[in-house]
Amino acid sequence: MHMSTRIAGVLTGLALALGGAAFAAPAAHADVTACINQVERELQGGEAPDSVRMACYVGLTGDHAQCVSGLTAAAVTNGTAESACKVAPQ
């Protein structure tokens, strides 16, 4: 199995698992939206790619370090990543 196929499978599974958590707790979902919105403001009107959305969902679980790491890997500045990940689990 190719590495990209594995990564896609893992991300799909994570999205499904976290999607269920967001469905069960709609108030938390709004905070993930706040995380994504902070990143989109940095992109100056550009829509956040899926990698940003996934990092914000990881932030929802409370894994701040992984959220920041995911956002900075998606070319988000460290300052924006830190502040966006702080609002995700609230």
C-alpha cells in the first residue's frame, strides 16, 4: 500500500470519528469553526484546505501540540496556529 493511500485512509477514519464527536456536541463544533476562521483570516479570504480543517479537529480533542504542528505544516504562521488551536477545544 502506498504511503499516500495510508495517509488518506487514516485521515478519512479520523474525520469520521471526529465528525461523530462534532455531531454529538454541536457547541464544540462552533469552536472548531472559530479555529478555521482564524486561519482563513490569515489567508486573507482564502478557504482553508482540508489539512487545516483536520488540524483544527485534532485541536478539538485537546491535543494542542498536534493541532499547532498540523497548522504550521499547512504553512500557517506559528502565532496564528497557537491562537487558533487555543479556541478549538473551548
